[in-house]
Amino acid sequence: MSQPFIKKEKIRFKHIDYAGIVFYPRFLEMLNDLVEDWFEEALKRPFSKMHETNGIPTVDLKIQFKNAARIGETLTKKLWVKELKSSSIVCGFQFVNQNEQTVLEGEVTLVNVKIQEDRQSIKAEAFNEEMKVKISSFII
Amino acid sequence: MSQPFIKKEKIRFKHIDYAGIVFYPRFLEMLNDLVEDWFEEALKRPFSKMHETNGIPTVDLKIQFKNAARIGETLTKKLWVKELKSSSIVCGFQFVNQNEQTVLEGEVTLVNVKIQEDRQSIKAEAFNEEMKVKISSFII
Amino acid sequence: MSQPFIKKEKIRFKHIDYAGIVFYPRFLEMLNDLVEDWFEEALKRPFSKMHETNGIPTVDLKIQFKNAARIGETLTKKLWVKELKSSSIVCGFQFVNQNEQTVLEGEVTLVNVKIQEDRQSIKAEAFNEEMKVKISSFII
Amino acid sequence: MSQPFIKKEKIRFKHIDYAGIVFYPRFLEMLNDLVEDWFEEALKRPFSKMHETNGIPTVDLKIQFKNAARIGETLTKKLWVKELKSSSIVCGFQFVNQNEQTVLEGEVTLVNVKIQEDRQSIKAEAFNEEMKVKISSFII
């Protein structure tokens, strides 16, 4: 049975705003970190190797912010695959706090791209079979 | 006839990633700046006055990234009101580049809240009539 | 014998710029995280408790950037005390990469302050004896 | 007689922390923006053109934070040249608020570099004569 990819992240001083809660663009950095960890740890395709020639830009994002997060809290970040297409993935995600409350949840679409030689343009590229198998193991 | 609220922003070195395009959490900072400018310049409710006691946290966000943005480009950021409820606003937004291409577009829901005296909790609060009139002038 | 306070941090996609190296303001976020961890883990004064009424703003910073840091590298961040005054601390710091090269090093002065009731002004405040003892254990 | 290069920047919600004052790594982003504007507007060497093949990384930074800056304030940012060497510049800088108070001041050393073809290494490169003349006009 499939499991989501899971990481923990602690809310820090740099994340919070004047109201004492996470400034929401910082949540998107946390989401990007989660995708980065998933590619490196689970899919064995680290960004440090990939970004010379390839990338997985975000093309669509839907997010609902359900509960505020405060400094000192540790969030559990979950990511899973809702749909795998030939050159893109629709992922679901959810951040939960220590009281099992949902802080946020949503859906993000990533596209597999090849960076052209001039570094000025990018082009969608189909995932290879090996990647498809790895990604599929996170379909829930 | 209603007009969107419009501001321009130049893409800078701090916004871009290794692929030379804007790192998408930076777009959300640009969106937050746009909302901040709208509240200050058009709604006459500057964040610098408001955030001691009130706030307008983002509770829902949908965004499609259509075209990459690169350093040196100047984006035109547009914001308008799609729906005004008693204590929340659904805004549409669009960022367009100098070639009239849509860089991104989407929808964001903001809730009017009162920060409680202990600064530990917040509560939705209805917009007053004056604010409703001002906000309504941006309904498209 | 005294030891520096040590934490590790991995360079991520969000830290790097178009040249593929860490954008230097991100290093200051990493330094702030290090001070935050030191206060929480070693001095037992977590920012999550402290920042309602107190703070330790940075008043002076000197930093030399010696070697670039790239995505995927893990830096060892070291912090120690060079001088403890009645209401301020001069800390030394050094970030080292996996090849034992110094990425950056410098000196930061933190002041212990009390936030006034109106939240509009701050005032330096002497460290209490307990804090002085804890801080002193990091003097090198 | 020489003049500093001057730009204004407004403090925004994204810059401030829980204490209601600018989180200091954000000041370094503002400083980087100032250097970027100076290169583009005064030295006619925009980062958007330069960063394919060249860069001006920061190698040394000294900064004193004198007064807090709060949301809604507009800072005047000043930059000038203290010393021009063959492949590096020592710049002085000062941020002043609307009450003529110094918010911060310091000194930053920038090195002119050439990015090697593999994009994995950089090398210091002497400024050409044209750049030297332009830079020299900001020596104070």
C-alpha cells in the first residue's frame, strides 16, 4: 500500500510575521523544500545534479490555509501523487501540526522540463520509465 | 466602470533561481506586496496602522504559472475583486510581462480578522460599511 | 574546555542564485537560525517563549565570504562567545564545508533587550546571572 | 564633486519580524538591490546582461545597525566608493530614515569575477578602463 513522503520542519523566527504566525510565502518555500527532499531521497534525482540541464517547475498550485502556525511548532509535511501524466505530476500535500490539526493542504502540478542549451528556454519532456515506476509508488 | 488595481514590479537578482527564472515563492511575496499596496493606496487602510489589532490573512490561493519571468523584466500586477462577502474578499489577480504575456494568474481569498488582546488568537470580523464601499469599487 | 555550539545545514535550491551559489542574504538567515538554535538548545531560552517581551537584536556584524557554497553541500555552522558584556554578547562564527574549507567567518554582536509595553520601543537590559553562566560556557 | 548613488525603499510587511522591526537579513536584500540598481542605472552594466558570464560577489561585509526600521517607513539608501582596486571595489553605504536617523551603515567589498565555461568556478578579473572611470565618479 502506498504511503505519502513525509518530512518534519520546525517553525523558526525567520518564518513568522508581525502577527506571530507564518508569513504565507514562507510556506511555499517549505513546500519547495519538501519536493526537493522527495526528489533527492525517494526518487534519487537530487536537484544538485538535475538543475544543470533539467528542472521541474511548478505550473499550478492550489492551497487552503486552515490553521495558523507559530514559532516553535514542528509541522509534519506530507506529499503524495494524485496523478502521473507523461511529463507532469499532480501532487497532493498537507502540513499538520503537533495537535493533529491541518495547517494547510492543497495540490501542486510539476512539469518535467529540459533546459535548452542557450539556458533561455525550457521544454516539457516525458519522464523515463524508471522515474515513472518510482513516482508511481507514491500514488495514493 | 470598474478598473483593477495596478502596480509594476521589476524582476531582480534576489527573485531568480539557478535556472534564471523567478523562484515561485518570490511571486507570492510580490502578490502580498500588491495586496499591501491596494490596502494602503486604494482602501486607505495601511498595514502599518492595521497590524497592531487587525489583519487580512490569506485563507485560499489558486495560481497558474503560465510563462517564466526573468531578471530585468518589469511585470504589471493587476488585482480586482471577484466577490465581496461579509468578512472576506475573493480577489482575482494577473501578472503580465512587457510582451503582454500572462506570467501568472489566479484567485486569492482574504479574511478580515481581529487579533485578540493576548495576541494568541484571531477572529473573523465583518468589514464596516465604508470599507465595503471602497472594496466594491474594484468588483469586476 | 569550551566548545563552540555546532549545527549542520544543507544548501537547498531556495538558497542559490543564478550563478549556482548561495545568495549571501540567505547566509544571514542561516546565521540567525544558528543563534536561534543556540538560545533554544544550549541557553534554554527559546525564541518562541522570549519574543513576547524580549529580544536579542543584532547591532553589529562583520563577515568575510571565503568560498562559495553550492546546492547539495552540507555546511557545519559554528558559534562561540568572544566577549560577554553586561547586556550584550560578541560572538564569533564560522561556516565550513565538507572539504574543511571555510565558507565564511565573522563576528556578530547581539544585545539583550526588553520590549516596552507599547511594542514601539526597546531598551537594553542586563543578562541575569543564570544566563551569564550559561553564555560563559561558550567563551573560547 | 562626487555624490553617492541614492535610492529609496519602503519598509513592507514581508520585511518585518514579530517585534515589528525589519528582520536583518532583509536589510542585506535591500543592500543587494542597491548595488544592482547602481550597476544598472549608474554603471550601465545591468545584472540581467552580466550574469551569464560575470558577477560581482560580495567578499567582505561590515555593518552596524543603529536604529530599528518599521513598516511604512521609507528609507533613503546611499552607496559610494571608498576604494577602487584592480578587480574589486570597497563601497560605503548608509540607510537613513525619514527623521534623518541612521538605520544602518557599513562597508561592503565586491569582486569583479568571470564565470568559467563549466559554470563551476569563478575567477577574479580586472575592471576595464571604461568601468574604472564610471566607478571612480562615485569615490567620496
